[in-house]
Amino acid sequence: MDRYEHYLALAQETARSGDRIEAENYYQHAEHYFRSAAAIAAAAAEKSHHA
């Protein structure tokens, strides 16, 4: 979740500075890394369940 937290922090900081478009860009990056991490975790859980 390291990259997720990084992009989330950038998004929040950018939103506070008033740049909503750039903040949305960072929020989208954060969401991508969140979903990627969730998919990897689900695959690992599935693999360990079948092992």
C-alpha cells in the first residue's frame, strides 16, 4: 500500500492547494494502486487456500 498512500497524500495536499484537476489525477493513481494491491492479495489468498 506504499504507493497508494503516497498518491493519496499527494492528492490531499494538491486538493488543499486548490488544484482540483491535479488532485483528481492523484486520486486516480491512488485508486489504481489500491485495486492492484487488493487483486494481488486476493490472488495470494486464493493460492494459499488451494495449497
